[in-house]
Amino acid sequence: MSGPKVVRIVTRDEILAICEGHLRRLEQASERWETQADRLGELGAADIASTRARHDRLRQLLRDDQLVALQKDVPIEIAFLAHDLAEREERAVGKAARARQSRRNLRENATALLRSLETALAPADASLVAALRAIASGLAYADADAIVARGFAQLGQANATDTLSESQRALANALRVEEDRPSLWVAEDHAPRAPRLDRIDQHIARLQTLHGDTSAEPFLRRLEAIDGDPADPRRDMLLDSLVVDLAAAGADRQVRRDRVEALRTLAAEMATLLGEADTTLPAQVTACIAAPELDMAQIDALVQQCTDAIAKKLSRRAATARRRAVLEGLASLGYELREGMETAWANAGSVVLRKAATPGYGVEVGGRADNGRLQVRPVSLTDTRDRSRDRDIETIWCGEFTRLRSLLAERGSELTIDKALAIGEVPLKVLEISEEGKSEASGQMQKSKPTR
């Protein structure tokens, strides 16, 4: 099968570019993982050391020419970092939610305790009452647990045992038995926590932990207003509405964060590939991310522009590498390679190479190298020839094509056949090379002449 062929080539340079892209994305993922996990307080020195050691081994694959292993292992590591970071974020959100729930319990217990102290026979300590009122109003106290415990202890001491209600005696006894461990107590006539409050705490903790305190401020004000009027008959409805709005806000913030991170990754990769070739797009990315209000339409547009710029650069680089690999391979087989042929191929779409051992004949290579699909075929350079030789020329080219594939494979490139015609299946294409074309050495001055 050494008539006209449509072939596909993947060069070593192209594979190296793919591997380098994987490593650039790994660097971005690693930096985000380390920065975010450290900010959340979910990162230890051992975690950092083991992760950096893994990444050093992955970079060593490139130096050891283990390109297939690198293309397989690096995406796995990037996915692992994303999953690991998500787990660390969930742990941090869980801690923040439990802290909110603990503070809420303290406020509720302090409120109930104040009501009990007001009915006690002996007046309570003024400083203790002031501290309890501060806790009940939501002010932070470092020793809030201890203050509440003191309040229950004083309640038990201030009243005679026979004047205490059954629930108050139970609380006092529980305090005396368990005062050495941090505990939360529910005072008399205090209803169990509504599950919706736990969900609200979870959503607010997520917003504050992952997206900053300001993202939760409007919802905190709404919650404060609802808590300020516990007798409002609409309370449950208002809390349910708050849960819905918090869930929607969290989902929206997550989508925005993911898109911003994708844009940052693309911008960094583009800067590495293009350098100073494009000075406007990086500035637009920086301004968009730094804007007080993120414009999602602009982010999507910039993501597409960065993606296109990267693809265009890689496509041009790959096309150049493919043309060079084929031309240098043919030169190794004895075909005449002259300066400017690579440019001529890019400009004209094809080029013809001649060989001293087969005067009057040559090989035409062409096609769009940017998509990896090329056309190669033996051609006649004159219409006044002995046509009985055409089949011999195709047979010779059959062996040369096999050698070309081997040469490219030795150099780390792969040449595969998409479509091929058999020897003699179609007449040999005739190209007429002008005298100007001969002197230019590029072979691009050519036109097909119909065969008879």
C-alpha cells in the first residue's frame, strides 16, 4: 500500500509539550492545595513533606523520559489533591459548625440560667449575672463554659434543696458529677434544638470558612432578627426561608470559586506558554478576579479566551514540530531538504522533495499539520517520462515509507496510517516545478498536471 496515503503523526516534541502542561497544572493544583489547607489550619509539616516528595518523583519521570507514566500519573495526583482538599475543607466546615452550635447552646443555657437565678431565694453574684447576660446576648467569652458552670453551682447553693424544682435539682446534680468535662445543659422548660437551626449553623459555617466572613453577614443579620422575636408566629417559616437562601448562596459561591480557580490556572499556564506575547489578556484576568463583584459572564469569556490562546499556541508549536519531523525523516532517507521548505509547506500547504537516486520523481508531503493529519505520495516531476517506471517508483517508496516510520519511532514520534491506496490503484500525480521553484530550493512553486 504505497500509493497516496493520509497519515497521522504525533511527535516527541508534542508529547513533551503535553507532559509539560500536565506538570504546570500539577504545580497550580499543589499551590492551591497547600495555600488553602494551611489557611484552614488543616495542614501539617508531614503532609507537606510527603506531597512534595510525590511531586518530585513525578517531575523525575520527565527527566527519565518516562512520558507515558507521567501522562497517566500526574492527572491522578491532581484529582487526589482536589479530593483531599475537599475533605480538609469539610472537616474545617464541620469544626466551625460545631463551634457555632456550641456558642448557640451556651447562649440558650445562659438565658435559661438567668431566668432561674431571678427566682432564686438568695441574690446571685452581680459579676456573674453580668457575664451571663453578655453570653446570652452573643458576646464571646473565652471561659464561657466555666461561667455557665459557676452559674449552675451558685443556683444550687443559693436555694435550699427542698425549694428547688425536680429539673433544677437534676441540673445541679449533673453539674456536680460532670463539672470536670465541658458539657452543655438545657435548662427548665427549654425546648430541644430545632434541626433547622443546625442546618443554618452548617450553612453559615461553610460560607464563613470557605468564602470569608462577609459572605455570611446578610444571613447573620436575618438570623439575629428572627432570634430577637422568638414569639413571632412566622418564626419557623422565616427559618425555613433562611435555610433555602443559605443553601442557594453556598452553591452559587462554590460555582464562582471553581470558575475563578479555573481562570487562575489557565492564566498561569498561558503566561508560561506565551510569556510577553500577549500583554492584554493577563491584565484583564487580574482585573476581573480583583473586582469587588465578580462578573460571571466576563469570567466565562476570559476562560474561553485563555483556552483558545493556549490551544492556538500549542497547535502552532505542534504543527511546526510535525513538519520538521517529517522533513528531517525524509532527509535521512536521502531526499533533498533545503532551507525554507518548512515555511513553504506552512504557507502553500504542501512541498515536494526530490532525490538524486530517482531523477524525475519525488515525494509530495502536505496537509494541515496543525491537526496531525498529513498526505504523502510519490509524484512525477515531468510529464515526459517512461511511465513503466511509475510502478517501480511506488514500490521503492513503499520501502522508504516503512523506513520513515521506523526513523520517527526511534526519535520518539509516531506515524500511523489513516488511509492508503494500493500501488498502481491511481495514476501517479504529475507536478510541474518551475525553474524559479528549482532555484528557490523550497519546491513550493508547483501545479498539478493531469495524467493521460
